[in-house]
Amino acid sequence: MATAERAGRRIGLTLLTHGHPDHAEGAVRFAELTRTDVRALDPALRLGDEGLGAGDVVTTGGLELRVVPTPGHTSDSLSFHLPADAAVLTGDTVLGRGTTMVAHPDGRLGDYLDSLRRLRSLTVDDGVDTVLPGHGPVLEDARGAMEFYLAHRANRLAQVETAVEAGHRTVPEIVAHVYADVDRSLWPAAELSVRAQLDYLAEHGLA
């Protein structure tokens, strides 16, 4: 930060993609160090009077960021479209490697699928070609990433539906069946996604 200030640059804003601790826990201290406000969708996470919401355009230092609601991973998840860079900051909605979880019960699969379609539309209609995720490397094929995520979710949902039809009733049973090839350390996260998928299937009369 000191190096940036010596170079005539300073941090102008602190924006949160969502409230999970690995993204938000240090925000207040960071804001104190940078003398900025914290803007977020969730009022409980804000420091200052301004929040963030659908359609907001944030400008600072000549940079424009357009707020894109992307609930699903969490209910308060946001992404930020940077038109000048043909890029989108996705937080945990799209990761640089692997796939993210739908953090049931706050996260909802229907919302998440809608969010992925919204991000895909940015790649088709608004020229976005780069994903800047909250974790992992930059993705240079934004449209391919969205297509992969949508296909992955459709495949997992079909696998969960098949598992239920085969008689697997509890969430641990379904996780063990569907995520058998996934490292067991990730099974707790998988359980959240499975619960979200079961809710989705029930809402659509499929389970």
C-alpha cells in the first residue's frame, strides 16, 4: 500500500463480492488502513452509507465497475463487470479452478443457475472474455467457463436425481454415491450442494 501511494496511486474503494469470512473478515481493518468505505450488498457488512445493488455503476480513478447480482453460491453474491477490460470479477461464483459450492440453505441452486446464465450473457452480448475469480488463476475463456459450469451443474443434478431414484435417501448416502471420485475433504462442501440440489428437485416436482 505504501509503495502504491509513493507511486501516486491509492486504493479508492473496498468492495465485497459476498460475506464469507475468507472474503469479508478482514474488510473493516483493510478499510481502516486504506481510509476507504466498505460497500457490499449485505448492510451488515458495510462501512459507510453506501451499499451495492443491481444496476449500480461504481467509478473510481477512471475505472468503471458495473454491479451484477449473482446469487446462488450465497444469497448476497455479487460480480463486477469491468467493460474497459472486457472482464468480470466473480468472487466465488466462478472459480479459477474446479467448481464452487452452493452454500445451502443461504445459497439456492435455481438462483445459481440464473446467475451463471447472466454471466454467460455478458460473454455473448457484452464482450466479456476474461474471468477474474476470487480464488485460482485468471480464466481467459469466459464463455467456455460459463458453459462448463452450466454443463457441470446439469450433470450433477442428473446424478443426484438418479441416486435418489436408485434408493439413496440421506444426504451422506447421495454424496458418497455421486462424489465418490472427489477427495473426501471436499465432501462437507458437497453435502451443502446436494442439499441445494434436493431442494431444487423438490421445488420442480422431480424428487
